[in-house]
Amino acid sequence: SQKIEQNSEALNIQEGKTATLTCNYTNYSPAYLQWYRQDPGRGPVFLLLIRENEKEKRKERLKVTFDTTLKQSLFHITASQPADSATYLCALDSDNYGQNFVFGPGTRLSVLP
Amino acid sequence: DTEVTQTPKHLVMGMTNKKSLKCEQHMGHRAMYWYKQKAKKPPELMFVYSYEKLSINESVPSRFSPECPNSSLLNLHLHALQPEDSALYLCASSQELLASLYEQYFGPGTRLTVT
């Protein structure tokens, strides 16, 4: 069956360290992955999109990689800050026609001062 | 203006009531979405509209009825809901359906409680 997994439900790290979040998928062949941030009681906010022909994408302190062989995307936040504390969701389009968007379960990141 | 607005913010309704959720965007986006999100779970896609036509209906019960009166507005009509329908209902929009090119912009959601 099709499945998206994110490495852990919750992740605690110390301020200033690099947070690494993992998104693994099974029985999908996504042409891209998107990453979103969601704060409690709010809608998700888009962070980064990476396509299958791109190995790595960066935006300020954020970096995402995409390995179609491993069926995995890694999301990194460098020099993490308490304001980075939120739930991070990976998402893909299950049929690649842009219609059937599926989110992973999310990782709740807490950056401790 | 990169904002998606949703009204109301909170809604409490009985199982026999009829109510509607509203969503609006003025970014010229041609794709709009309804998601349902239960506590500590990811958003689940319910409906997709593209150019005001219903494109996806993810086997959602008929007590939820979407409507797209024009390219800026999206409604979700609710009737005879069950307590398990209590959730955060999120609206989103994107420039087009091609999610390999366009990200989704989400509204703040409507917190629905069915009593």
C-alpha cells in the first residue's frame, strides 16, 4: 500500500544545532516533493519544493534533498532557533497530475534555548 | 496580496443544522482546495476545483457539498454532520493544478465542532 512516513513524531534539538527531518515514501513515484511548516491552529505554510531531477535545494537556513533511489527526502534547518519550533510536513502529488496532494504525518520540532 | 481568508474562524453546530464555510483569495489562482485536519494528523484532501470545475472528490460523504461560485470564492456547505466531523477545515489555493510548479497557499482554517 502507499505510505508516507516522517522519521519521528517529535524531535527536540538545542538552539544553534542543525535539525534533520526525514520523509520516506512507499509505492509512490513522485516527480517532486514539497515541504510545509504548520504552527498550532494555523494553516500550513509552503517552504520548499524539490523536483526529481534536483538533488538539493536551498533557501536561507533551509536545505532539502531528494533521493528517488532511496525514496527519501531530507529537510535540514541549520543554526536552528526557538522560532523554528513547529510541525514540518512533507507532501507529494500521488498521481503527478497536480490533483491528488498527500501529506506525510509531520514531525513536531522543538528547538530548545 | 498572498492571503487566503476563511470565515468563520470557529463554528459550533448541531447534527441537524445546515451551515456553510467560506473561503476567498484574490491572487488570481485557478485551483482551490478543501482539506480536513483532525488533531495531531496531517491535512487530508477533500475536494479540488480547477477553473471553477470540481476536479477531485475524495470519496467525501454527501453531507459535505462544495461550491465554487467564481474563481475567487469557495464554499463548503454542511448538513446533517456527525460529531466525528469535528475538525479544522482548511482552504488552499494555487496558481494552477500543476503542483510540480506551484505551491499551495493555505487559509487559517475554520475550527468546526459538531455537537
